Amino acid sequence: METTAVVFEQPAQLSLRRLPIRDPGAGEVLVQVLWSAISTGTERLLWTGRMPPFPGMGYPLVPGYESVGRVLAVGEGAELHAGDHVFVPGASCFGEVRGLFGGAASRLVVPAARATRIDAALGERGVLLALAATAQHALAGGHGRPADLIIGHGALGRLLARQSVAEGGAPVVWEKNPARSEGAQGYAVLAPEDDPRKDYRAIYDVSGDSGLLDSLVGRLARGGEIVLAGFYEDRLSFAFPAAFMKEATLRVAAEWQPEDLQRVLAHLSSGRLDLGGLITHARPFDEAAAAYPVAFTDPTCLKMLLDWRSCS
């Protein structure tokens, strides 16, 4: 059995390859991917070759951790059924080609525990579940303290803001690029220079800009918290005296956990969370070589979708 996969051969060098994959074993499922999405954070670093040392890093690799598909076959003991629609956060079923994170392929073999059953009506919006769970994980680490200020109005920033509103908050979002300032749902979007506040209790940065810490410390209330919810290629540093005077807390939000995804699914089911308006671009899978640069360079592209439905 084979799969068609996006392969980063080297930085900025992409191919579509037919790769061998095995039949699903005990506790595993075979998934026919319908849609996958491109991450503008970690995948951009893989594409440019600037990803810091990371377990499993190396080329060639299959990228992607935002895939939605349909179960084709199940191994013994797998608690899913053929025909189930599932979200899959990547795979490592490609033999000598690394799977980091391995979701951008037409067929995937994964442990059933890594495939989450979802409502088929969610459709292509299911690719956003990884980002929504990332936002939920960052917020959950705040022990009930809502996000007051969010840096960046891309897809992750919008999900953080929407989930903060769903939890009863009223965040402010900073965005420097006018092309991304529209689309707020129940929160304010400002340019940093238009915001005079210096009393934020919880600042969430999803910009990936390692040079922002000093300016963010200056916007904190005493005892406030800065949450690093993006991914940073450079070392982070800040001037200690200002942080000392504010008695600031610095928290790193890491990878989402299954309970975060379940809470997101509950919010979707209850109508408290909306995933609309975040997928702005789509290309068929065989135009992947053109899709990746657009996803990484076009400021109007919040989320690029690859459509695998025509792939045999």
C-alpha cells in the first residue's frame, strides 16, 4: 500500500512523493485524509531550515499536524470504525522518511488513540482543532485567569480571543498589520501604539517575536503574567530590573493535551466556539508547492488548506 505525501526534501525544497505504508496493526487505523492544513509557525521554521533542534528533526520529512479524514480500515482492538470521521495530529508511518509531524499525506496509519472521532458536519474546519486545542491549553494553564492582552491576530490569536470571550473574558488584541485587523468577534483589535494601558494582568504572545519581552513587561500590572504561546526560533531575553519591579511571571505554554481537545469539542457542540472565517485559502494537494509559500508570506492568509479528496 502507498500514500501520496508532501515531502520537504531540504529547506525550501518540496516534492510530492508516493511512499510505502503498511497495513494497520493491532490498535491502529488507516485514515483517508480529506483535508490537511499548513502551520505558519512550526512548519514555516521547517520550510526555512530555521527550526531549533527538536526530537525527530531531519530531512527528508513529511510535515503537517492538522489533518481530517475518514477511517478506511481498523486493526484488531482499535476503538474506531470504518467510516468514522476523525481528526489526526500527524503520523510517523513513512519508513525512512521522517514524520515531523507527518499529517500532509493522502493516507495515514496511526494508533487509534491518536485519531479523535469528530462530527462529519465539521468538514474542513476540523483542521483547526489543533490550533484551538493549543489555545485552550494555554488558557487552561492560567488557573482561571482570562487573557487580557493577546499579541497577534492570526489564526491562533483569533482562537485565543474567541475562547477567552467564550470563558467570559474581554481581551484586547494587538495587531500591527492592517490586513489582519478585521474579523474580531466580541473583542477589540488595536495597533500597539494606540493602546495606552499598562495594567494588563495576563498577556498572551503568539507572534513568535523573541524581541518583544521588554515591551510586554512594561505593559504588565504588578504581579502580572506573560504567556509564551507561540514558537520561537531565537533565544529569549529580557531586562531583569523592570520584571523585578513588576514581580512578573513568565509561563511557557507547551503542546496541547487530549483533555484540551475534548474541551474544544464541547465548546463547539454547545455553540460557545465558532471556527468560521479562519480558513482563508485552499489549494488542491497537487498544488502544494505553490500553497506553502503563500501560507508563509501572504498576510491575508490565516490558514491554508490542502484538499486531498481527489487523490487516488
